[in-house]
Amino acid sequence: KGKQPNRHANFLIPIIMLFTGSRVNEVAQLHISEFCKVKDKNSSSEDTNVWVFDFKSDECGCCPPEQRKSIKNQSSHRRIPVHPSLLKIGLIRYRNIIEKKGETRLFPKLNYYTGKGGWSGACSHWWNITYLPKIGLKNLKDRKTDTHTFRHTCLNKMKQNGAEEGLAMEYAGHHHASMTFTIYSDRHDPTDLRDKVIDKIHYKGLDINKLKVNWKKNSVTHLQ
């Protein structure tokens, strides 16, 4: 809510991080084509196709060379299933509206920050400098809070709920201690991650229904 120009990114990016364990810049630089459907390897029906985030460093033709994507390491290149909670808040609807407007990036109002920040600079600044202090969740004693807290929370939740370590690390794009594991192992199919990881990510007390958005009504049409 409010008049901040990046309000869609400020709202959605932390929620996506909370349910994917992704880094803030990985989410901020996503293109619409990287939020897509892939085949469910366990089914021949298109009705069971899996929505995924395809985190990669492949460049596109819509962004200038100086605004290249930034992926931290080889482990960060991954395709992971989109959590049902993200679908429930209307993320597909948001994606489709943005696409119909001719945009190529999932968060087209974000500008690129040269140097530290990149595509996530504006969102991180709003959360870390404006919003968290406003609600009293910044500079807590013995506890660091910033946008990366959403990633760390997801990683901790997967661990606490018994997710297999290798699968959880791949899901979050976390570098594995074994170089052989990281470089030479094949990636798990998104269907496997859906079946073995997704149910490990849930938050007691979080009513996802309260985060649902009627995107047609709530100002996506005012992007331009």
C-alpha cells in the first residue's frame, strides 16, 4: 500500500524470498519468461505442469549490457517450483497483467543501481532504511534484520522441518561444501523439489489469505 513507485516489488519480493529462500537480487532481476511452466515429469497431462522460477544469468535483448544480471555462483543457477502460497496471493495474475502490458521484466518499475544493489537496490533501500525502522524491527539487540532475513528464515524453516539438506540447498541456490557435488551433479527436476521440499516451507501464524491481492483492482493498471 502507499504511494511508493516500486510498491509491487516492495510487496512481492520479500514474500517470494520467504517461500523460495532466494537472494533479493535474484528475485528483483527476474524476467517474465523466467516465471513459467515446465512439464511435470510424473504426468502426461498439461493440467499438472509445474510453475517455476528459472534463476539464471542468461542475458536478454531488453536490458543494456551495463545492467547485466548478477548470479552469485554456479549453485545459484536453478529452476525451482513456485510455492502454492505464492500462487494463492495471485502471482500468476500479476505476471499475466504485466506481460500483457508489453513488459519483459517481472518488476518493470525497478531501476538498476550501478554498483552495490543492482536491480534490488531500490527495494532493499526501502525495506532496510524506511520500512523496518518505521515498524520497529531494525537495530534489534543481538539480531540483524534486513531483506536477507527472508532468505535466512526460509533456509531455517526447511532445516527445522526436516528437508533433505542437498535438496534444500539446491532449492535456495546455496553453495554446497563439496565442489564435486556442485559442479558435476545434475540438478533435480522441479517436480522432485515440489514433491520433497515445498511441504517443508510453512509458517505458523501466517495467514496467506490476508496477503491475497486483486491485481486487476489494485493498481497494476497504473504502471505506466
